[in-house]
Amino acid sequence: MRFDSVPKPPQVEARPHDTRGYPVPAITPWEDGLPQFALTDHGRSADCARGRLCSVCNTPMPRGPVWRVVGAAESAAIAGALAAGRPYRNLAPTLEGPGHRACMLYASMVCPYLARPNARRGLSADGTDELTAHVVRGTARGGSGAVVGFGDYEYAVTPDKVLFRFLDLVEYLPHDAADTHLAELRAELARRPA
């Protein structure tokens, strides 16, 4: 599915776009006038965490559930906990901040790395710590990803990163290819018109 055929949440449509037409998430840094999609801007991420702003569209998230897109390892851990009838709690911090349900469904489908298991990373992170060591250019996403809802989040702003933990699993939408979320995105947009 082409990214430009995925319906955009209105607040995502209002974001700046790159030369190809991809909307630029709120936490994406810019360098020489170009968005650096594989990286996270510390200040923007901290602003979103502190202000309870969506990391995709930069607009307020109401109190209550927040969503994020997870990769294969966390998706498998969630699926395993659910299959065993155990609660799941995200104990390991992550650099990825939360967002609106519609924004995360949208992001899961249009971000090439999130959308398909055979997609590969275009850039490497600095890899200087355990949180970013796996972010290596050419690494395949692999396995099933998921859009996951949590009752709330915690965060810590350190001098060089913003760390998130997510509490109280409320929704688990796994995918191999994220276009399986298209009907769910359309329904969410219909429930929450501009």
C-alpha cells in the first residue's frame, strides 16, 4: 500500500511534510532543512512528554489511554503474557513516546520500517547505550509489530535522552504488515472527526 493512500488524521495533515510528501513527526529532528526520520530530537521529545503532546502530531492527548507502535520483541512479549493470562507491564524504558490512537495507527502504516517485517533501517543511532545499540542501518524489523494502547505513561528527562515506560495494557493490535490496520484507522477517524 502506498503511503499517500493511507487516510491522514487531520492533525497529521497539518504537520510539515518532506519533499516526498511524508508528514514529519513532532519528535523528528531537522538537519540542513531535511527531517532525520530515524532519529529523535531530545528537546521535542521532552516537550511532548512534559506537555502530554502526541509524539506524532504535537497536539494534546487527553487524560486516559495513549498508544505506541512496538517492534517484534515487545509484541511477542505482550502476546506471550496475554496467552498465559498474565498482565503485561513495560518495565524496560524506551525512547519512543506515546501518541493518539489514530496517529499511531497511521504511523504504523506509513513508516516503512514499522509497516513491514522485511523493512530495513535507513540510519543508525549513535549506539552508545543499551537503548540504541540495536538501531543499526540495514537491520530488518522482523516478526510481528503491533499498535498498543496503555492506560498511561511515565517519563524521565535526562541530559541526553527522554525515557518512557507504559502502564496498564488496554489494547493490543498485532500486525505482520501494518496495512491490516486500515479498517481500524478509518473507523477511528470516523469516530473522531476534525
